[in-house]
Amino acid sequence: MYNPKSTKAEEFIDNEEVLSTLEYANSNKNNLELVDKILEKAKLGKGLTHREASVLLACEDEGKNQKIFSLAKKMKLEYYGNRIVLFAPLYLSNYCINGCVYCPYHAKNKHIPRKKMTQEEIKKEVIALQDMGHKRLAIETGEDPVNNPIEYVLESLKTIYSIHHKNGAIRRANVNIAATTVENYRKLKEAGIGTYILFQETYNKKSYEELHPTGPKHNYAYHTEAMDRAMQGGIDDVGLGVLFGLESYKYEFAALLMHAEHLEAVYGVGPHTISVPRIKHADDINPEEFDNGIDDDIFTKIIACIRISVPYTGMIISTRESKECRRKALELGISQISGASRTSVGGYAQPENEEENFEDTSQFDVSDRRTLDEVINWLIELGYVPSFCTACYREGRVGDRFMAICKEQQIHKFCHPNAIMTLQEYLEDYAKEPTKIAGKKLVQQEVEKIQDGKIKQLTKEYLEKIEHGERDFRF
Ligand code: SAM
């Protein structure tokens, strides 16, 4: 029985409710009056239910679809301004005992080189990341209680936060590791993680069990209830996502929103972020073998529909996607992107193609292979403010406190100057000359847009101090 307030996976992601939502959406996809009504509700910025959002996703009317896209663009600007937050993944270990059929780290893969970084190797990776300009990481590991126990992750977090190379620092480490216990989530919280990210892969229980035939990840309920345990363990910010291509996208979309509604209903705070990965080629994985691949048109529509359905949830897109696809996605709702990513273990200090006798430990092929400086320059050219801001989490603006500020539309007050100041740091410390010139011009323009006179004055003072070598100012 469907119950968003239940903490049982099969009740808050009730299969019957998903199927009846899809039926409702399908029978109303050309009900233009209803579509208009839903769009009117979306404009209020209070979000949509999974049923309403599914009608928009199913809608086939060209004119209405254009309205969905325009509204998504408008809401993206209203809620997130022109800021784009940057991060990089850091793969600590690819040892894994699961059997995920779409992932080359699956335990039966005997030819992929297995690697687990030592703390010394992690240090080198972090220095390489800091030297690019990164301040925010997503920590990734395979699931292996012997090789990658929680103690290893905690020790690695300590190492990561302790390194200060030149003006560099990792100020926020998000963590994407397998579902674990309340006690371990509490330890991660104490270690100072930002968001706990876990992709559901697929919400369809039957497919989930087939796609995860062996290992602890086979347990659908344990995986699906992970965010509940994370919140019970005191983690305020959780990040959801599905791996598009595994199951029907309409099923995933409805269930993803049901998951968000469940978190809101039980813990009073929805997901901090939603990621939209699509399955990619990797070692022994051929994405063509999965029947539910989605093209760029459907992909961008999903992004637009998520944007208007959960306006306060940040959206993440990785380098799995191409430059052109990322450009469209940014307009429609994405607020965070990775840059210059390596999905191999140790790939930053020793890039894959520069290593002699290179042994590929990558999790998947990336499409956008530009350097961080190229990505920053491109964002500036497109009119965005690349942001390395980590202030909310460090100022305790997390979980329901963060959402409350967002809902009062107060977040711009902090985010905009913080974004400008962290961009200024990047320009001083890491940018190539053309990026520096374009970036400085942008900083000057953006600072004038700050409405609060006192904050504007302070920001100007801080910007000058950054030029003179001081770092880490924030509101
Ligand atoms: N091992 C952890 C777990 O089980 O949740 C998470 C870390 S895993 C390194 C990060 C994510 O990469 C997975 O959750 C999956 O969605 C994604 N992934 C795995 N194989 C992929 C592929 N072939 N293409 C694209 N993404 C993939």
C-alpha cells in the first residue's frame, strides 16, 4: 500500500502507485487543459506531485512542451541565478564485491586492475586536484567491507581535509559510497562530509534485483532505505539519482519524485541534490545492451520537468555528458557540474593517457574531457558565474535550515557574493591568462548586481583582499 510516510521501501516507492501514475499520465498526456493547470501550479514555485510532474513528462504537445522548457529556464534563473557550482569526483578504490551488471567494477570482472589508494597516494591526488583549482569533491569507492571498510573512508576524509597545498584546500567532500548502517552514517557526519550521495540505479524492484544479481547491493529494501538511515544518522543533505538507461525513464522519474516526497514527508526536508547520470561505455560494459537508453531530447525534458517539480533541489550533471548536452542542461536546470574528471583510481596525479604501461581502472568513459580552465572559460563565455562556494555547509546552512532559506528566496543574498569571491580566488591562483581577463571582467559586472549595500561594500573589500593574497571569505 502506498504510503509516503512509511519508512519501508516498498510502501514509499509502491510499485502499484508508480504504475497507476504512469497510466494517469498516459491518459492525460493530451489533456491540454490539465497540462495548463499543472503549469500554473508549477509557476508558484512550490513544486509538483509525482502525478502532476508525470503528466508533464508524458505530454506530447509541442506548444505545451515549449512552455515546460521556458518555465524551467525561468525558474532556474530565479532560484539559482547564473551561478554554476563546480566539483570533481575522486575514486579511492575500485575493489567491489557486488555484481552490478552495468558497472565494470563488478566482482566477476577479473581483468580490470584493482586499485586502492594509500593515504600517500590520496595526498598526491588531492594536490593535483587543488592545483587545478578544485575545492569540492565527490568521494567514490566500490563496495568491499574488507578492502574499503568505513575506517578507510574516514581516514581518507581526514587526509583529504588536512591537505593545504599552496592556496589550495578541499572545503567540502561529498561522499558516494554504498548503502550502509545508521552508525556508519553517523561516523561520516562526524567526519564532516557534505552531501551523502547514493544513486538508486533503478526504482523498479524486479529490474533492480536482476541488475544486481549478487552482493550486498542485491537487497532492494536496504539500498532504497539508505537515505532514511543517513538522515537517522544525522546527515542533513542527501543526494538522489537514477542511472538512466536501465529501466523505463517514466517509471524512474515518477519514483524519483516519490522518493523526494517521502523524505520531505518524514524528515521535513527533501533531497539536497538530484543527479541524472546516463549509462556509458566502460571496460566490459556496452550501453547498447541495455534497452532503455534515452536520447538527448528526452534527457533534457526530464531535466526540465525535475527543475519545475522540485525547485529547491540542486541538480548535478557529470562529464558522462558532452559539452553540447551540458550546455542545454545548464539552461534547463542543472546547478552543479563536474570538470576535468577522472573516473580511474589515481587518475589525477597520473592521468590515464600519460602513464606508460597504463592499466585502466576507470569506472566509465567520460565525454567531456576538457581541462577545468577550459570549462571555466566556457562557463564565463556563456554568461555563467563559475562558483567554488562551499559556504552554506560550513556556516551550518544545511538540511531544513538550508531549505527554509531557499524557500524564503534569501539564498541569493549569500550565494551570489560567495560565488564571485570564490571565482576571484580561482582567477588569482589557477586561471590561464584569457580566463583571468574574462573572469575579472565578469566579477566587476556581477559585484554591481549585489542589491544589499552593506554586502556589496564588504564584497568589494574582500575581493581586493583576495587580490592581495588573503583567502576564504564567505557570507
Ligand atoms: N559503489 C557505490 C554504490 O554502490 O552505490 C557508488 C559509487 S559508483 C562509483 C557511482 C555510480 O556510478 C553508480 O551509482 C552508478 O550509478 C554509476 N555507474 C556505474 N557504472 C556506470 C556506467 N557504466 N556508466 C555510467 N555510470 C555508471
